[in-house]
Amino acid sequence: MSEISVFHIARIKLPMEKNRLVMLLVGVNFVFTGFDVALSHAVNNFVPAYEWIPIIYAPLGAASSFLLALKTNPTKPLTFAHIILMALGIAVGVLGTAFHANQALNPLGQLTWIWLTFASPILAPLAFSGISLVGLYAVVEEIKDNPGFLKVPGIGIFKAPISRDRHFLWFVGLGFAASAITSIIDHGQYGYNFYKLIPIAYGLFATGVVISVALSKEWSRGDEVTYFWTMIAGIVVGLLGFGFHLSGDLGGTGQFSVERILVFAPILAPLLYADLGVLGLIVVGEEK
Amino acid sequence: MVEKLPRSLIIGIAVTLVAILIIYLFTKLPGGGETAKVQNVSFTGGDKCATCHQRVTPDIVYQYAMSTMAKSGVKCEDCHVVEKNNPLGHDHEGFFITYSPTPKQCARCHVRETDEFEHSRHAGPAWMALTGFDDFSPEQRKLTEEIPELTRGPNGIPTATRNALFDIEGPDVTPAACQSCHSIGKPNQDGSIGNCNKCHLRHEFSLAQVRKPEVCGQCHLGPDHPQDEIYKESAHGVMYATQGEKWNWNQKAGRLTVQDMPAPTCATCHMSGFGGEGTTHEVGTRLSMFLFAAVSTNRPNSEQNRRNMETLCYNCHSKPFVKNVYQRADSVTSFVNARVQEATNIINGLIKDKVITSKPFATQISFDAFDLWHYYGRTAKFAAYMQGPDYVQWHGVYPLLKQLNKVKEDAMRLRAQHKSGALK
């Protein structure tokens, strides 16, 4: 058991050490993202064959993350294998984004709004890169009293312009940015309404807040309170979106249909906000 | 007051407001915020169809939303909901619908068009080429027999000539091959015949699309009926390829003139209301000969049909020019007819003398004789009327003569072998 204090606003009891909990979160994210991708790629029966890449990769990333989360003293080979897998995960995300971007062009090779909204979500594969980066930094250690001096186990020490904690903040901020952009594009298919503006406005707001905090040398009490409640709001908006998407997938019939789950609103996508909210709270939490 | 607000809150609010303003302005740009909904689009059952289908099959909702039918207030149910006794109907989310509407549903609004279509060679005769009358109900057969242009024997009785290849290739091949095009005239279980969607591609049902030659070229291409390729070689096709983008493709039906289309496409000559000629879905009414046949003969109403076509031609061409084109094309047809008849006589002689079997496509020479008229003879004739000289010459008459020579030599060889007993 462990406990973190988030800006002295809230104390949160953790089931394990903070770093291992981040790793556990990474593992859970790989499981959910892999499942989500499997659902999406099942629509076209996994053709072309490279649509299997993220589906095959996700369990591997999840396995190494879970193993590290469960072990208090992980072995060097396991840590090294995890680092390699996380590096691969970053590449999988970038490659997937390229594939999705190519598919978003219309038959004339032009990028038009309507094609973009109906295309494969152009930034969604970056989730793999984001999760992998968090997974990678979860095993990276910072040299005591030397912010920015990062030790990658088995590889070496690197000097980064910002501290390890700031890196996490940037990951959270960029995660919100990618989610907000995806929300703008996906919800643009049939025009916007009030409900669709909720995740868009929230995503943009959270991006502004987190990146502003990540850029600030010192945080005022107001910044800390804003950040804290923004993360809480992320959890609420994520759960609310999950409800809306589930309702859409039931198609007003109250009946579960695999076809609807496959092709209607992506059921797990809104939970990304909740996920980022939880991660955002953990990474700024001071371990007691 | 603002100074007391935390910087992160101010930045967060600023980012949100600026981004939403950009999104708002973007959606106001012409085409910038184009979505899959357009004004006046009405879907059925309190938008029930669209509610699901904009997620299940968003492309068809988008296509339909762009269509003139949607703008005219035609709802999904107007085409898809069918009577309870319709054998093609299924229960679907509280509606009794057909997934693929047939001419029976199209006729709810387009009575004249479907009637003309069902009395054309695009309808029943297209499918009869594969199965004869086997797939036709008595009512469908009666309707098809009313078609003036149905191929008939010397006694006037319709001849349901079917291509033996359909049975030879069988169900492993034909659904992906000949059936695909010939199903334009396939009898439907609801009593109707054919499929309007073959040309009027769903769900936009675009007038511009159906007027373009690519639609006809879906089926009228390849070695046995290369009209698509011939058109591309012709001056008409060159005009289309080089200037077609400037033409007024969406002019209302029946109002087309040379101002809209300075050169014709397939539809202009064979179907469109153009100049003084009215629109028709009976694709034979401007054709004077059965060019698809091995030996071409005049169609019923041949003279009137030719006058109909000439009326179209006179929109751009002088009378002597048009008469000259027809005269040259008729003489190519006569030339081809004579050679095809010669080859047919040779094959019939071989069969009569029991040198080869009468079973179709059982010997190499029967394949060769088939290619002679089915590929080369047809190509030369089509190209002569459509003004594709290379297809008359090098894809038509020249290979036809070469093939005829081969058939003659092979026939002599087979007769010699038969005489010596080598064939037994």
C-alpha cells in the first residue's frame, strides 16, 4: 500500500508503489487499446494484413507492463525486454498513424473534411506511442537531485531538458490534445451539437491547462487547484461519454448487437479522458 | 479580477474559446464544414433509418443525402418498404423491407421508364442469353415475349437462344462473370424483371453519372463488345475526354442540347432526350440492325429506328455526312456477314459430315469459329457505326480474315484426318 498527496488537495491511497501503479495503468491501457483496435479492425476483417500489427503487439506490451507492475524487484532481462517492447510500441503508433493518414485521403489524393471525418481516426494509433512512452518512462529513473538526468536501465544515462515528472505532464497534455483533435474530427461526421461539444471543449480546455502547467516553472495554488479539478472533470467526462456511446451503440433499442458495437460509436474511446485524468492525478502526486 | 485567476485556467479557457471559434468559422466556410447531412433531406420513421445507418453504413447515407431524390423528399421507406406479400421482403427493425429494390419499387414513381426498360433488350433478353426462359415465370415470359426486338425464328416464335458457355462454365464461374452484367435483365421473385441499379448506381442516383460513358462501359467493353474502347477512339470520345469536364451534366432530363453537351456520350445517342428526340429507356429504338448477332439482320422497325438516330446526329452533322457514315458502316456489316456466313457454313458442313461433334465448344475449331464472329465480327461492325477505324481494321476485319483462313485450313485438315480414320 502507498499513499500520494495531490497538491495537498487530496490524499489518495494506492494499492502499490506509485511507479508500479503507473506501470499497471500502462498494462491496462494496452489491454483496452488492443481490444478497441481489434473491434475496429474486425469491421473490415483485418484486411490488409498489417491491421494485425497492433492487435499482436498489444498483449506483448501489456504482458511486460503487468509483469513489471507485479514485481518489486524486476530482473534486468525483463526490464530490458520491456524497454525494447516500449520502443516498438512507439514505432507501431507512428506507423499506424501513417497508414491511417494515407487512408484518409480521397481517391484523388486530396484531404477533404468529409473524408477525414469518415476515415480511420488519424491520430488514434498514436495512443500506442503515448502508452509506450509512459511505459518507458515508468522504468526510467532520475538521478537524485539532478532533474533531467535520466537513467535508462541497461542502456545508460541521458540528459533531458526537463525533469522526469515534467515528461509525464507533457505526455498527459499531448494525450489530451490528441484526444481533443480526434473528438473534433470524429464528431464532425454529421455536424456538431451540444452533447458533442462537451468532449471537444473539455479536451481543448484540459490540453491548455496541462500544457500551461507543464510549461510553468512554478505553479501557483490556483494552478494546482485548476489542474486537480480538470483531472477530476476528465474522469467524469470520460464516464459520461462512455454512457453516451453505449446508448448510441444500443441504437435506442436496448438490445445488444455485435454489429452496432463494431461500427457505431467507439465504445471505449471516451474512457481515454478518464484514463488521462487518473494518470494526470497520479503523476503529480507526491508519494508519502 | 482576471489577474487573480490562475494562469493555467486562463490558458485553458483561451485555448478552448479560440479553438471552438476556429471550428465555428471553419464550418461556415464554403464546403469547409461539409457533413453527411444536407438541407431538406428527410429520412423515414422519425429518422430511424438514418439513426442506425449513419453508423452502420455511413457511406450510403452520405451518398443518399447528396442525391436529388433526397432533396425531393423521397424517403428510405418509399423505395425499401414493400408489401407484406413481397417474397423479397424481410422484417427489419419494425419495417418490412427489401434490401435491394427492384423495378417494381422504381415504378412507384418512374412508371414510363421502367415500362420502357422492361420492353427493351436490356431486360428479359439479356438474361435469356444465359438461361433461356428457364428462370421466367409465365407472366415474366409473357412480358418478355411482348418485346418487339426479341430474337424470333422464321415463324415469328421467340427463340430463347442461350449461350452454351453458361452451362459449361457453371456456377463456379458465371456469378462472377457473365451473370454480373446479364443480371440487368434477371427475372425477380417479385414478378418484375431486371435491375435499375446496374446503371443508376445507388445511392446517389446521379444524373451526371449515368450520362457518362463509364457507366455503359461497365459491361460494354472487352473483346466481344468493345464499345467503351471504340468510343474512346472516336472523335466523340476524344471530345468527352478532353472537354467533358466543362459540360452541363446535370441538365434536366429531356432538355439536353448541344449547348449542354457539344459531343455525345453513349446515353446521348441511345437514350437521352436531345434536341428534337425524346428520352427513352428502350435502348433499341435508335438501332437499325442486330449487330450483336453472328450474321446481322435488320431489327423490327429498322428504318424508323435509323431515322430516330439520324435525328440525333443532325444536331451536329449534315445529312450527307450522316448518310455517308451509315453507308460505309452498312457495307462493313455486309462484308463481315459474308465472312461469318462462310465460316458458319464450314462448321455446319463438318458437323453434317460427322467430322466434328455438334456439341458446342467441344473442338478447337468451334472455339475458333465462335471467336471469329463473337470477337472480330462484332468488333468490326460496332466500330464501323461508332467510327472507331482501328477497331474496324486491326481489332476487327483483319483478325476476322486471319481467323477465317485458320478455320478453312483446320477444316481441310480435319476432313483429311477424318477420311484417313485418324480422328477415330
